[in-house]
Amino acid sequence: MNYMENEKKVKVIEHTIFDGNEGWVHNDHMYRLACAVQIIQAPDGTLIAGWMTGGNMEPADDHIAVCAYSYDGGETWTEPVPLVDKAEDNGAAGLFEVDGRLYQMAARWEDNYGIWRYVRKESLDNGKTWVNEVPVKLIEGEGLSSSMGNIIRLQNGELMAAINTMQLRDKPLEAGVERLVYAKTEEEAAAMSPRTEDETHAIWMDKYIYGMATALVSEDLTEFTPLGGFANRPLGLLEGQIIQLKNGNLAMIVRAEWGGFLWRSDSTDNGRTWCDAYPLDIPNPSTLATVLRLPDGRIALFHNAIGKFGEKSSRNVMSIWVSNDEMESWYIKTDVIFGGQNAYPCPYILQDGRVVFTFDKDRRIAKFVEVIIPD
């Protein structure tokens, strides 16, 4: 456990869920990877953390999804338990809690995260077992695949999901990142000459147009009805997180590859349409940033406040920013986790009102963090 208090009086208490440096042996295979740690709470108070694991790196063909349980509020955790135990299924699984109901979106990916296929499972026993498997289609089309973002309940009662979309290009982009980062349109990016030996290959982003969309979700997470979206940046917009503002409008905070900063899009019609995404002045090293409405109404942003245009920067520092004016400004900007590569924060409000989040460190260690934000 690690405890620190910084100059802004934001306090964090850090616990280790899983340490892949020590490793975990399952079916005669050593698992060390800890990627995209998620957290939910069961109706009986049990905390469930889930993540993707594998041998040493990602993406790889040996991935499975696992979870661990805490019965003491996050201080101690059980050994990993498989959620998706078939390496051929590539082992990604998202955990969701909707009004006390627990769901798992088990995923199989192909083509280095370019193609995703999902099945929905539910737990009726506080996360001990997962049953009633149902194949799920998010947003599909010719050469189009999609993956899950966050799910929120709107003020009008609708359940809405952020969806990452991956549209296969007719022809891959040929230029290097150093020039593509300046392209405003697909036409401009496609017209650029092939990359030189000194330029960076835009892996994944050269082959697919990465964008974001929204979908209405049925209460049992089995049906997804596509709504609007945006994909107005050739080098990709992905891993969006929706939040509803007090005036009813929706905002989506988005990762922009090699962009150096977060981007944002807005909807004034409950996600039916979205404006073109636009860059913010919030640094980002090309990684997921998440937003959470705090119990007192403020909005907290969990992210790596590091970034430089045209680069994928270090994920060293994990930061918490807080807004009391609906993300017009951020009056608390605090770095809370240091050392190593800290990524994929997943914030959550526990039944007792505590604000917590999980993240992965160095793609090896799954972490659980309690947060105390000043009034």
C-alpha cells in the first residue's frame, strides 16, 4: 500500500490487486500482463476488478480475461479467476454495473484490435459466476467493426454507450506520422507521398479510420441501436468517454493518436448527432482519459496530463483534474501517481460514496486507488 498527499490536498491510497512481476501460473502458462483494469461493485458490496492478461505483451494470442475479488473494500484481493479462459478468444472482457445488475462484455479481437466480436454475460450471484451468454452486435457494416466504451444513464432514462468504430480504408495511408498528424481530411492524408525511412509508421491508424459513435442500449445489454458519431481526424479518434452536462447536452472526451492533447465532441440531441471533434488544451500522450460525475455534482477527469503534438509521450504521471463549472475550466489539477507507465484509469463511486479508480502500471501491475477530493 502506498499513501501520499500532494500540495492540492487530494489524497490517494494505493493498493495492489495483481503483480505480474511475480506472475500467475494457470494451465501451465505464466501470465504477467495486466492491461485495462476495470472496477465494479456487486450488490452485496464485493468489489470486482477485471483485466486482460497474457504472457508478456499485448496484443498477443495468449490473452485471457481475469478478475479478482475484494471483500474488505479494496485493501486485499483474491488470486485471479478466469473470465474468458480460451486463448483463441483473445480474452478481453469489459465489466459493467447497471443499477445493481452485473454484466460482462466478453470480446474476441482480430487484426491487432481492428476487429472485435462480443458476447454478453450476466451474473446473478454477485459476480461469482457468469451465465446467459448472448452474442451482441454493436455497430457493424461493410468493412466496419466496433468496440465498447463507457455506458451512462441519461437524464431522460435512456441507457447510452460510447462505441469505438473502425472503418477499413479502401487503401491504407502511406505517409509517416510526422506528416499525417497535420492532415485535416481523409483526402489530404491519402494524397501524401509514402513515408521515408526516417518517418514513423502509423500502425493500425493507416489501415482503419478510427472514430466514435453512440448507441442506445437495452436494459439487459443485449441490443445496441446505433445513433450518431464522428470520425473527422485521419490519424484517429478513439476511446471516447461520454458524460452528460447539467444542461442536458452530452460531451465526449476522446483520445487523438499522436495529437498531444485530448479532443472533444458535443451533442445537443441526446447522442443522435455529434459535432466534429475539436482539440482541447488538456495534454494527453495518446491514451485513455476518463470522466466521472462526483457525488457532489463536480466533474473529475482521470488522465495522464502529459503530451506533445506529433508524439506518443510517456504515461508516467496519473493526474486528477476537477471542474466545478461543467468542464469549462479545471480548478484542481493534481498529479497523484508517479513512476512507471500508468494507464487506463477506470473511476467508480462505491456504495459508501467513496471515489476510487483502477489502472495498470507498466502493463504488469493492476492497481486499486482510493481518492479523497477536497470540497
